Amino acid sequence: MIGRATTLVALLGQPVAESLSPRMQNAAFAARALDWAYVPLEVGPEELREAVAGLVAARYAGANVTIPHKQAVVELCDEAEGESVNTLLFRDGRVQGYNTDKAIVAGIESRSVCLLGAGGAAKALLPALQGEVHVFSRRGDWPPDASGSDLIVNATPVHDELLVEPRPEQAVVDLAYRADGRPTALVASARDVGCRLVVDGLEALVRQGSASFQLWTGVEPPVNVMRTALGLEP
């Protein structure tokens, strides 16, 4: 229930209807007994500036930013962590932009990375990727070649097409996910061949979402609750 005293956090993107972030974040707020609510808002590119200003005026605590706004929202921030952000914090009328997507790949060792995608999600991961990064996108270098890489990262929304064939000695991180929890084509293939590490889109959502939760609330995130809300093992 949203009451007059409820603190609100938004999800800004297009589309947002199948996002699992509201389920995860609202479960986390409840677990910490916070009178907070996370609400998805469908916002087109031409509406972004007005939407952010509206959230500040309405005294939202912050927001997540997803496709296609992670880069465009940077120019609307008073302070921003890099050229692509996914988390906004509103304080005293100011907009602070943070990149919690880095948490998805933090600590994953690699010498050579095959990065699929060149948009906001890909740019957000770049500062945390180890080793030489080879970027592949349909507007640039394509098709992708992961033959010399020990880490494959899919930073595109593609979930039903196998863009590269993973090998057992490689690690795989896939930001895409299906709303019904079924594995993406890349994740299914990586598990089938026995890749040394597989981080699927739901695990990625928990990693970045728990970091966002802590930024907004200042409270330790209930990670196990967030995982359970997505159907993952605690």
C-alpha cells in the first residue's frame, strides 16, 4: 500500500512492463520494514527530462534508469559517475547519477573480454571489466568473435538468439533475462557446455539492484530476500 508518508523510487525506461525490478525492490523494502515503494514508469526519450524533473519535484528518493536512457540521463545529473548511469539519487533538489551496474562484473578475473553491445549497459560495465575488451555491436564490428576471450558479456537485450558459442573454459555474464525466469539462449548454452562461471540476468539484477537499494536507503540490502523474489536460491 502506498500512503501519504510512503517514500517512492521509480524505474524509468521503455519498455518497463516486464521488468522484475519492482518485484525485487518492493520485497526488499518490506523485508527491512521500510515504508517505501518502487514504481515502474514508461518514459520515452522525448519525455526523459520532464520525467526526471517531475520526480525531483514530487520528492522521490531516487530512480533506476534502464534502456534506452542510461547515457542520455547523464546530462540531466548535477553529478554523474561516468558516461552511463543506472541509478539516480535525489538530495536537496540535486540529481546524483551512479553506476551500480559495475557490481555485476566486479571481481570476475579475465584477460580478454568479448563484450556484446555498445550502448549504455555496455559502457556502464567497461570500468569494471578486467583485461583487454573487444566490443562487438551490429553498428560496428560484427559478427562477434569470442574465440580468444575468457569472458563473454552480453550487454544487449537479446535473449532468444545465440550470438556467440561459449566454451567450457570461458566465463559468461548475460544481462538479459526472461520475465518468466527461463534461461536465455546464451545462458542455456553456457550451462550445457559447463562454462567455468555463469552469471545470468537475474543474478545480474540482484547484484546491481542491491547496490542501488543501499544508495537510496542507507540500509544493508536483504540480498537473500531479493534473490528469493526472483526465484533464485537464497
